[in-house]
Amino acid sequence: MPSTARRPPATRPRARATSASNVSVMAITVTGRIDDSEGPPAAERPYTGAGGSKRGKHMITGSIVAAVLAATLVSAPVEPIETGVAAGPFDSAVDRRGRVYVTEGDALIRLTPRGRRTTVASFPSRVVPAPARLPDGTPRGGPVRMPPVPSAVTMGPDGAFYVGELTGFPFPPGRARVWRVVPGHPPQVYAGGFTAVVDLDWGPGGLYVLEIAKHGLLSGDRTGALVRVERHGRRATVASAGLSAPSGLTIRNGVAYVTTCGDCPGEGTVRSFPLPSA
């Protein structure tokens, strides 16, 4: 488990939002999607891919998470999501040549301005134990194929892409991973042991990973976490208290901006966390 940072940074709400799902410091007014009226940088401009518009991950992931959280809070059974159905796009990033990459289904896809698609990397499913008896007759503890659900992508300072997993049903704690992807090479696991990753960004000291529910989507606990991955795999929990179902992360000028409560209309907030220097 990630250790708790010795000196947790001060926090304060930055804005009240309606179902806040993502944040950009270029447009601090958050209404469930980014306001582009201020002219965002290229990495945040709209793209066109199969199935949706930019930042589609927060709408789709939010729908999945809202359904799971609602079911667990009323002790209703949670069934596996239908297999064979492509989900996404979830997130996007732009390389140094201006090419757009999106996470969709179980893959990282490169898009051209004319909409041509190239699969850069595919991520494997895994077999995990069922948390309870399933409608198809699978007993508790029986094998369940869990899709990766790559929900976040960002480009690292080394030029590689880093892709985080939400994971699919049964959303086991500690089984989400962050992959390092160099186009033209097989993806490699950069770090593991996370739970329900929904966003990534680089900041002081390393890669920051946002978990929407640090105890698992089936736990009924909405508390998330912002975790820093340092060199050699060392981790530190930067923030957790007050992060209810966080869903979006942006880091600018040494400050992390996190949206919370992305599935509860009228209650979403944007919180800021000053980050310690490296």
C-alpha cells in the first residue's frame, strides 16, 4: 500500500461545479466538460475519433463508476459489463509532432487529422476470482476475465506514453497498472498495485496517479487518492481526505488540481494541492 506523505499539503476548494469530471487551469469554470473559449493548448484541443469527443473518458468512466457506486451503496448485485463492446475514447495525449493518441477499448490508438487510426499498443486482459456468485453461474472465487480498460494517457518527459488502467469487472483493489508505451515496441508495465486509475499527469518528483476509489469500486467507499510514483518505484500518497470519487487531474506550476464527485450533480468541486518540490 502506498505510504502516507509526512507533510500533507494544504487543500482548499477552488470552484463549485456540476458533476465536475475534469479540470483545466485554462478554463477554471467547470460544468462537466472543458470550456475551450480561452483557446487551450494543442494537447487539449478537440479531436475526432470513433465514438465521441475529447475527454470522453470522463463521461464514459463516470457512467460506469456511477452505476457501480449506486449499486454497492444500496447493496445491489453488480454484474459484469457485457464483453466484446468497445468502450471509449477515454483520454487523449499529443506527441511532440502534434499527433493525437487516445485510449479506447483495450488499446492506445494514434489518430491522423483525417481520422486514420493506428493501434500503437494493446493491453491484455487477466483472469481474476469472482467476488460473488455471478448470474452466469460462476461461483464465488471462480475465474473471471477482467479487461484492462485503459482510462488515462499522458506523455512523459522521456517522450514515451504512460497509460493507466481503471480495470473492468470485478474491479479488484491493487490490480490496476500503469504502462509505459514507446510506439513500435511492446508496452511495458511501469508501475502496479493501483486501484481504479482514472487520470495521470507528471509533476514535481515524478508521475502522479489519480484513483477514483482507493479501496475498490465494489467497496462502497467513495474515497479516492492522489499518489506520486517516484524513481525506483517508491510511492507516496499526496492526498486522499476529502477526495470523493475524484475523476480529473491537471498539474500546473507545482499545483495539482483535482475534480471530485464527478457522479453527483451540483456537488462537484475542484480542489488544489500544492506539491512538494522534487
